[in-house]
Amino acid sequence: MKRPDLNRIILDNTISRALADMENDSHRTARKLADMGLFFSRGPFERYFFTLCTELLQEDDSLYYDAINRALRDFDRRSLITFGINVGLEGCSRGARLIRQTEETEGFQVPWALELYAGENALRFSTTEKAIKEAVGFGVHVFYLHDHAMKQEDLECLLQEYPTCAFAVFTHPDRVPSWNLDSLSNYQNLLVCVRGEDPQSQSLCMALKERKMLFGVYLPYHDTQNLSQRIEKAGDLGGLMVLLCAQHDGAEAREAVHRLVLDARRGHQYPFIIMDLPEDLLSIDHIISHNHCSVCLLPDGRAVTPKGTSEANINTSSLAEILRKELPR
């Protein structure tokens, strides 16, 4: 019989009470929660994250309070708590410690999050499952799955098998007929990421919102042209966050977009979370592992690391073999 996770239970109860208190005083409660998180932080990423939160919540007119109130109104609270604990406690605290231990004992770097292309037009489910199982053993608890005709039963199998992990699934609105959203709404460790700027985006976001499911909107980008306006329109779809995804390796464009995102955060520009996926993930990796060590497994199985696309392939190698070859410590 599995022993109860007392630390997780205590954290769950604390956050549940805080979310209830936010209905009466969201400003005071949110600041108190951020201060508490900073006080109990032990790892470098935890301290970085909660320091950022306390800074962003200092201004009473911050649009982030609008984001908090909207999240409490529009999304399932149990999902907010579970997904948040999976990212925070399991990913940023326990996971980060295990990642550092793995790096010391195994001699290779471990990414904080693993990105995979999964589905009938990409990695087979058996390969995806093998990579995720191995990554969890290294301390990884956050997974970005690009939906290439994933079978729902395969996705639900992962959500059930790894309830303490956080799965962000990037999908296209034309996949709506393939998803049984009523079934998916039962999983609290799932964030559906909808491609924005599509005629069907609004209908999918509305369907997710009706079920109070956690969702975000992602925008592919090549440069900063009209990006601020695109972000605002994506935010109007009502997701928890807007995620920016680079479509090429142009360093100049990526740096410009990252500056835009950082300025938007510091300037409290949007009433939602904004993430620049490639650069934000690299920043987290650098805090935890003191280096950039992102890994993406392409549809054909090849691994992409900060050094570029490798011939190392998850179809023929284990994740450990890939990391040992491509990301030695």
C-alpha cells in the first residue's frame, strides 16, 4: 500500500484555503502565498520563481490580479491546484533536486521539461511512453506533447500513469472531432494548448471553457512583426496563458521576442501569463543545471538539443544514451 504524501497533502490544503480566501481579498492573499513560497523555497529555481511572483504582485493595479480572478472564475479549481502542484512541488522542487542528483551520478545534463512529437504521424506510443518513463526517473515532471494525430486512449493512459506529472498538449483546432472533451475534462494534470489564429480556435476554446478545462493558446512566430497585436488577440480567447513558439533557429529574432516578453511581464502588460517557450525553458534549465540542456524528440525520433539536430534517435537509443552523447556534463 502506497504511503500518503504528507507534504503534498499539506500543500494542497494550504493552496485550497488560499484560493477560497482570494474570493474576499485576492491582492492580500496572493501576496501572502507568494511570500510563503519564497520563505519555504530551498532550490535556486524555486527562489527565482517566487521572487519574480512577489515583484509582479507588488502593484495593486497589476493586471496579474485580473488574471488570478479570471482563473478562479473560469477554470476548475481542483485542476488549478493539481497542475500547479505538479509543476511547482514535483517539477520545480523535488524534480529539480533529482535532476541535479542524476546529473552528478550519471554524468549528463537533464532538461527540466521534455518536448516530444507524439501520435500516429510521429513517435509511436510505445516509444513516447518509454521516453517519458525514463525521463521521470531522472526527475523530469513536465512534458510538452505536440499532437500529431495522438489517440485519445494513449493520452489518457499517460495522464493516468503519471498523475504527479504535468502534460501540456499542443493541438490544432481541426482535431476537435477527434477529442472527447468530456472524458479529458476528468484529468487535472492536463493543459490543452490550442493553436491560435485559426478559424476554429474560438470554438475549441469555448468548448474547453464550458468544461472549465485548463487551456492556453500558442502562437508560432518567425519575428516580432505584429507580435504584440497577435498576443492581445490570442489572449482574448480566454486561456490561462499565451505561449510563443519559435519556428526557426534565428538567434536575433528569438532574442528580440524574449526581450518583448520580459518587458511585457515587467510592465504588467497583459492580464494573463505569457511564455516564450524556447527561451524560458532554456532559462529554467540554466538555473537548475547551470547550462542550457533542452531536448525535443522530433516525429522521426531524432533529438534536438541546444547544439542542433542530432542523429541520435529515440527509436534506436534510450533517453540516457542520447543525453550522455549529446549533453555530457
